[in-house]
Amino acid sequence: MLTESEIEQYQRDGYIVPDYRVPNVLLQSLDAKISGFLGLHPEYRDNCPALLREDLTFSEYCRAPGILDMVCQVIGPDVALWNMSLFGKPAFNGKATPWHQDGEYWAVRPLATCSVWIAIDDSTIENGCLQVIPGSHRTRSLARHQYNPSETLTLHEELLHIEFDPTMAANIVLERGQISLHDVYLMHGSQPNITDKDRRGITMRMMPTTSHYDRNVAAEQDEARGSKYGTKIKFSENPVLLMRGVDRCGKNEFYNVPV
């Protein structure tokens, strides 16, 4: 469980690195599952943005002891998992992730999400750890983004440079098995990995069920992404799983959680 000071830091800064590690047995299992997945799907070596659509059983790891407890402390007792992503960032040529806010991409209405980032490998300054602008979530609004088609990036919507001050960035350095939590409005990104060490990480995106994963909005976003990026990923078909509590908004369409 998060301490009162950790909850206060999350509310103030938009992120927290709790005093927590994924149990070693679960971490080894997740590591092996990711390695097997990337072996079957080398096209996702840099980023798999819709991991649950590829393998719904990845959701089982969201039930690692303590993770849902911490998420409930910052977004409330009724929680749905609406997305997971895998960032491979392989050694020597792992792509950068541009500065952005997650809310620019997603069809959650009203916009609310806590993302849990799990380090499968050590995540260091040298190999491109997550960087954040502390407190940038507090406006509860999305800053202006622009399209960047560069093939050196994992994502292609990036914050305009005038929207933030990169000198204010904080590095989230994690050892293997550590986690961070961050808010959907937090400005963040990461540098490329040119070291000889992989920097794999996985995110679990959880929303309070007072919010609705709006598939109509997602379908519009799918069409826009298809026109702009040529991507065929259908986020409108994303499986959404009720992890705890009930659907407070009464609008969400849930898949059954794998047993």
C-alpha cells in the first residue's frame, strides 16, 4: 500500500515510484512471457501499443500482490483495465518516445487513468528511462501536440516545444522489478537506447469506472490514425476488463477476465 506521503507526491507531481517490487516468481514469469511474445512478434520489438488485443492473458499480471491496491488508492475502488502496452526498446537501437501526454491518444471519457509502468530490465538514464515533467498534470488539460512522422520514434504525436521546459525533466530510474505510477495528463517521454542493455517495460493502464471507454470515440481515432499513420490497429475493439468493484458510469462493455 502507498503511504500518505506517497499519495501526496502522486497528487502533487503526477507520478510516484513506490517502495515495491514485483514478486520474483511473477517477474520471471512475465519476463519469459514477454520474451516468447517478442519471439513470435518481432514487429513489436519497439512498441506493442495494444498488447491485450494480442494476448489477453497478460492481464493476469495486473493482479500481482499490491498493484491494484495502490491503483485504488489514487483513482478509487472501482477500477477497469482498458489497455496494456509493451515497450521493447532493444539494445543498440531502441527508439525514443517523444514528449507527450497519454491523454492525447485515448478514448476514455472523462479522461482519467493511472498507468503502472513495470521495469522488466533495469531502466537507466543511459538506456532511455522514462522522463517526466513533475506537476505537469495539474492543469487537467491537454497541451498542444504535433505530428512527427520520424521512424526513430515509438509514437508520432509529440508536444510542441513551447508547451514544456525540458530542463525541468526528472528521470525515473528503476531497477528490474520496480514500478512507477503516473497520471494520464503527465508530460513524459524517453531517450533512445544505444547501450548494449535492453530496456523492456510494460504498462498497465487503469481507469476509474466513473469513466467510460467510449468505443465511438475510439473508432473515430482509429480512422484518423489510419489516415495519418497508416496503422491498422483498432483501439475501438480494445478489450476492457473490470478488475475491481462495479461499473459506476454504467456504460462500459467488459470482457471476462481470464482465469
